[in-house]
Amino acid sequence: MARKFFVGGNWKCNGTTEEVKKIVNVLNEGQVPSTDVVEVVVSPPFVFLPLVKSLLKPDFHVAAQNCWVKKGGAFTGEISADMLVNLDIPWVILGHSERRQLLNEANEFVGDKVAYALSKGLKVIACVGETLEQREAGSTMDVVAAQTKAIAERVSDWSNIVLAYEPVWAIGTGKVATPAQAQEVHFELRKWLHANTSPEVASATRIIYGGSVNGANCKELAAQPDVDGFLVGGASLKPEFIDIIKSAEVKKNA
Ligand SMILES: O=C(CO)COP(=O)(O)O
């Protein structure tokens, strides 16, 4: 089964109402491949989710950038998966490295979040990735395997998970992984899924790359056999996001 190309735009903690409307406008007007070829999901901050959802053309979907680990209650400042479902928000990003690093989200905690969000019917973009120090120490695969294992131990159905490989050293740095570096980790992650989940999960799960993806480097990355799309930060706030969506054509013609 062919894996449909997936392009996510992670807006992080950016935007005003006016800016959000402008970005949505650009997205709605952009000439992009059909939904048979590419799945596009944008992730604004929580407070803009209803606005973006109401303005965005139906071909594109929205994701929250996080949610609480279980049912809501006395958890000041948190947003529950149940609330996202209530607002018809189909996707959530979990385990982003900024949350793992700045907010100390541990592998197990992320795994619990993924399991709970899936159990409520959300689709999950689950992020993994190593720091520069870990890469230089040669432990990239150990790190991403441990992060993926914490999810695999808690989840049996992978059909609503997209796995995002985002090397921390490439995020927001302008230092993109080379196509060969991305392919190597994606290939290893798929091999890991093959051995630790099932051959079916390994071949069906989309593994997307994130970290300084832009309009200029996306095509070469998209051409890698195990790169099934992107999770884009900075460039997802700019018109070049349309070019990144278009890189799905590389796969179609492959
Ligand atoms: O963290 C990212 C997406 O989740 C990547 O961010 P940049 O594209 O800004 O490097």
C-alpha cells in the first residue's frame, strides 16, 4: 500500500489574528496537488484552532500542538484530548522536541499521551529525534528507538499515527539534515517498526522529516524512499509552504 505524502505545518507559538488570517488565505489560494496525492495539516496555537478551522478550505486539516495526558479536570493551563475531539480537531502533535526539552516531557509521558489521544479518536503526529550531542556520540538510533518504543509499548493500532523524525540540531537552525542523513534514520526507524510492531505497520506508517525544511531543500528530501513527508516549522508561516506541499509530486512521479 502506498503511503500518502503528508505535509504538516507547525506554527509553534506564533501569530496574531491578522497574521493567521493571512496565512490561511495563502493556503486557500495555493495551487497544490489533490488530496489523493498529499495530506496537509496545519497546527496553529490552541487559541487560533477554531478560527483556522473555520477559514481553512476543507482539503486541509488542523492539528493541536499538544494535549493533556489523560481526561481533563484540575490541571490548570492544560487542554484535554476530549476537548479537541469536542471541537472537531482531528489531529494533535505530541512529543515535539521543544516540549521534551523545555518542559521535560519524558518518553513514557509522551507514550501515555499518544495512547490517550488515540483512544479518544484523535490522529497523532508523534515526534522523535536526537540532540547534536547524542548524534555526535553515535547514539541517534538508540535515542529515537527508545522514544518510539515508549509509544509502541502503549499502542497496538498504528493506523492513526504519523511518526515525525525531527533531529533537534536541525530545528530552527537552518541546518537541515542531508537527504542521506534523513533517509538513513527513516530507514532504521522503519526497520525498528518491522521488528517491534509488525511488517504491516512498518510498511504503512508514514515517517516524515522535520528540521529546517524549506522550499529549496524539500524536493531532494522528498525523493528519499523512506521520507513520506514533512513537519515544517518556520517555513510553514510563509508562502513557500505551498512549494513544500507541491514536493509531494516528486513521490507521485517516482
Ligand atoms: O520543529 C519543527 C517542526 O515541528 C521544525 O522547525 P523548523 O522547520 O523551523 O526547523
